[in-house]
Amino acid sequence: MPAVKGKIHSKADNKPMVGAEIFVSKYAINNMDTIRTDHNGSFLYNGFL
């Protein structure tokens, strides 16, 4: 899986969503990760090969 990055904003007021959780499931190696957005609503998952 390649790296994935983005920003999450509220639909109601278009403000960044701080601390939103993104669940990443890695079926190939039977592992799971949860990442959170930062103060700007940004997140980065470095992925795996």
C-alpha cells in the first residue's frame, strides 16, 4: 500500500477536524493501525510494501 495523505474538514462549517481517527487495515500482514488528524485536519500514513 502506498503512502496516503489528506485533510479532513467539517461539512457543516468547513473547519479542520482535529483528532479525527482514520482506521487502516492491512490484511496482507494481519495488522491494523489507527492514525489521527493534527491541528490542521491533516493526516499522513506512510503505508507499507
